[in-house]
Amino acid sequence: MKRIVKTIVVIAIMGIMLTGAYLLGTTQADIVTVEKVVEVVPDGYIDSTSEDFYNNFVDMRSVINFETNGNGLQLYCNDGSGYYWER
């Protein structure tokens, strides 16, 4: 008899804990509000839409082929241009 009562009490306590955890989680989600949106720019970020990017960097999204040899790297772009990097 004591074992049955102990099992029922343990099941009731676990049910209360699960219900409390669920309610705490749902109320926490409702309480969180965003007052002000702040854009965070990571260190080393390069804006690929700026004029500075197009003047100083190769847009690797436009590279369609490449060749390597012992001295460097040749990149071929989709607009017909190419770049050679010598090490």
C-alpha cells in the first residue's frame, strides 16, 4: 500500500514540475520584448555592394573558372575579365 501511495506522489510531483516548467517557458517567451533594433556589424565585415568593394576586391561570386601553376593563380570571371595573382 505504501509503495502505491509513493508511486502516485512521485507521478503527481513530476506532473506538477512539468506543468510548471511549461508555464514558465511560455510566460518567459511572452515577456521578452524588443525596445530598439540595433544592427550589429561584425569585425572585418566588407559590404559587397559598396563602390569601395568593386574597386579593391574580386567578387568571387563571379568567378567561373580558375587555373593554378607553381607561381600563381589565374581567375576567370563570367563577364570575360580575368585576374592573375602571383605569389
